[in-house]
Amino acid sequence: CTDMAAPILRVRTVTAFVTLKRGGDWEASIAAASSVLGAVKRQLERCGLEVQTTRLATNNFTEFVDVKDENSAVEEAKLVEDICARHDISFVSLGGGCGADLELAASLVGPILSATSNVFLNLQLESFKDCEATSQVIELLQRGADTDDTEAQSHCFRFTACCRCKAGIPFFPAAHWSTGEEVEAPVSFAVGLENSGLLYEALEASAGDLDGVTEAVRSRFETELEPIRRAGDEIAGESGANFLGTSVAPGLDHKSIVDAFELLVPAFGSSGTLAVAAAVTKGIQSLERSCGYSGLMLPVCEDAGLAKAFSEGRVGITELLCLSSVCGIGIDTLPVPGNLGCKSMSHILADTLALAKRWNKQLSCRLLPCPGKEAGEKTDFRSPYLVDATL
């Protein structure tokens, strides 16, 4: 590898994917995943890249924990978390539920997240009835923070609703594996990258020419991602693991996505923003070996510029959904007033699901209700992973 140490690109996560079975040897499966993660991490660091975290995503927990008993389900989720900690895995996503299993899984989200610190969960929405059940989960998670009267105590950050999200997304909380993803390798893995600085350079290279954005993004990203793919292929060959590819997202302390967009439009959210988003997404989707959402991600409270645009009213739920029609992810880390209510949250989930169904897109919706806060007040996340914004 050549030295690639630069603030424009770093690895947020190397995520391994495994299938856990009821009564199976979870320790062995997680140990195997840890071995692959460690090898990938070391190889990427030799390439000069900072690797922030290693993570594990499993199939839906309803398939391998005792969901008939809440206490057993919680204890087994904690066991998986403990095994991961012993094997130096930072975070674990236990999937969640879908279809006939969704309501049962939904009833266990709150207890599991309350009893753990590094476990993430998701629910796969398929119907508008699912939206109602999921909004109740979010409300319960918010209610758990009400005693402290601060969103900093909420578990909502570790939960999302997914709409047509495929297995193999390296970013949390949407990450999950599927028993239907039958591959010969017992461990699969993907690399999730932070790239706001790289996007800025790509759009800067387009010199304000909207027609040149797609090729500028494709060319600039391919140059930086190729050594990462080579490293992934090398470890896959040595370990027998299955390398899924790379996925890109913004970062907290690089150039904001907003800065990049405003090289081409007067202000993020103004006319032209949708066109830039579409062109950037087309460039990202043309990349070789991409996985995950495979599109432009716009997480409101994970990007300082997006948080500022949201606070100033330049983008809101409607605008984010509009942008999601041409890019990816849907609504992520969106702060909402604590009194928004279950029905309103259900409607937001329903809009996201409708968009995903209409255009067959992978979208998710992660809402962050702020207990005791109303429109016009500022959030208080106290989190290294989130930027505060005005509701």
C-alpha cells in the first residue's frame, strides 16, 4: 500500500457479518469475525488510514435468542455484547425483525437497548402497520430518557427503521445480515468510510460544472478507494472471508457536505441542490465494488453543515425526503421535539416507506426525539458522534 494518510478520507468502520444460530457456538463465530476484522484493520493502517472502529452485524436476533421470554432475550443479547467486547469488537448490531417477527422484535427493542451500551437494533418495515408499531418503539425509547429530561440519555441513537435495506450495510444501526445471504465463507466484511473532504475535492475539481460532477466524483473516489479494495481482497484471500466492498458516508470533522454543495449552488437547500445530489449519487453508484446504501448520505446531526442548515430552516423533513428520492439513506439522526407524538412519528416513517417502495430504494429513518424540548430549542446530545441543532 502507498501512504494514504489524509484528512479527506478515513475508515469509520470495518464491519463483519455472521449468522448466529440458536444453540450454536456464538463464541467461535464471533472469534472468527474478530480475527478477520483485526487483519483488515492492520492492513488498512499499513496503508496509512485511520480505522475508528471494528463492528459486527448478525442476522435478526429473533432467529437466535429466546424471544419467548424477555429476560432470556435480554441476557442473551448481553452475552453477545460481552463476547464482542472480549474480542475487541467495538459495537454489535443484532438486526431486529421483519414481517411476522416485527411486532415480537419491536417489543424487545426497548429492554435490550436499555440493558446494553454497545448493541444496535433495527426493524425492517414492510407495511404501514409496521410504521405504527415502530413509532411506538421510538416513543418508548424516548420515554426511557424522560426521567433525566435529556436526549443524551435516550437510546434512539442505537435504533433505526429500515425500508428495503439489504444485508451488508456496514453502517449502524441499519447493519444486519440475513440467513438468506448464503455464502461459503463463514464471515463477510465491508469497509465503511468517511469522505466529506474527498467529496469537497471532487466537486471542486468539477469547477462549478454540474455536467461534470458525476465523472469528477467517480474519478476522485476510484483513485482513493482502489488501494482499500486491494487490501480487502488480500485479506479475503488469506482468511477465506467474503469481502463485500466499500461504502461511503460524511464525517463529523472533515469538510461538510454543505461546503461541497455550495461550490455549485448559492446555499444548501436552494434550487439546484437536488440536481447536485442526483449527480453526486450517480457518481457514487458507478463506483466498483460499492455496497451498503450506495448513495449520498445526509445524516442531519452527523454533519455540522447539515445541522446548521436544519437549524436555520433551510432543510426539514420534506426536503430531506425529496433529496432521498435521488440519493440515499432517507432520514438519519433527525432531531424532533419531545412532544411530537407517536402518530406524527408514524407518518414520517410511512412517508419514508412509501418513497422506498415507489422507487425501490434502500432508505432508513432514525429519529432522535428530545424530551422536554420544543421547536426553537437546541438539542443537548452530549455525544462525540452527534452535532447539536435547533429544533
